[in-house]
Amino acid sequence: LVVDTKQGKLEVTGRSLGSIQYRGAQYSNGDFVYVRPEGGGESQIHRMEKLLEQEGIRSVLGRRFYRGAMETFHTPDRTFYEKEVARSSLHEVFPISRVLGKCYVMPLKYHHTHRPEGVEEKDVYVCEWNYHPKTRQWEKCNEVWKPPQGMKIIPRGSPLEAKRMEESQHAKRKSKPITIPVSEEKSDVLSGIL
């Protein structure tokens, strides 16, 4: 199996595992998890695409999901749903010891009307876009992934309001024109250029 990573193409080798028991939780292919980044900082979101053992180390092949507003390059006027993530084209192989816990990412099509059973609302995210970090390109996410084995997707008691982040939350990203005062006197550097 060859996958695309930040460093380029990577051949994934190792013995496949059906599931991994770690810190009292059972992890399987298709689970969404919080992952501690190697360099520290805020946890990342990955979907476990393959569980394997490499040289005696239990590892995960994960597909990264970027937090839309915070971790992607985008135009300043792009708005995001609260807790929106974008599915990346990149994978990463990491040891199970970097897994912090479970979460879940719902496709936009079902997010407002359904929810994963047994997952707290604070750990449920929505995905509308695929994001290609190498080219900084966006495309609509049309694929609807199956929930992992044992996970039930149930109807919400009442539909969620489709609420995008306010424009004011993007204010810091908006470019503002720079006003350069030009003096009538020719004593400052800029006035000599203008």
C-alpha cells in the first residue's frame, strides 16, 4: 500500500491488525481519533484507515482532517460551520501511543439530522470539503464514509441549526488597506519615492 504524506509517497508495510486495545479503549479501522502531534500543540484529528504492527510497534495509518478555520490556507471571506474540519489528501503513520481518544466526523449531508450514538456532542465534527494542503485546493466532499464497526448513527431529537461562523470571527484574517501619510515636506524617505 502506497500513500501520500507530507514528505512524499510512502509504502506502508507491516502486519495488519483487526483492532487495537489501548488505555482501556478498543480502536478499529474507521475510528476517528484525536492525535498528539509530534511537535506538541493542539491535538489533530485523524481517521484510522489501517491498524498495523511494524517492527513490534502497534501503529496507525491515519488520514488527517484539518480544522477548517485554524489549520488551512483559505481566502479571508470563506466561512466555516462551527467545528468544521476538512478531509485531507495526506496520510500519516504514527504509533498508537500518540492517540489521545475518540471523536467522530459527520458528513455535512447527515450532520444536522443525525449523530453518532455514544459520542459526546463536543467530540462531533462536520466535514463538507476535501482539502489538498500541498496545492491549497478545496473541493466538495461527495463521499459518505461508513461508520466504524459497532458505531450506530441515530436521528437527532431535533435537527441542528445550520450555523456558520460569524464574519467577525474572520476579521483578523481580512486584509486592511495600509494608509501611509505623505508629508508635504520632502524630508521623509517615502515622500522622496512618491
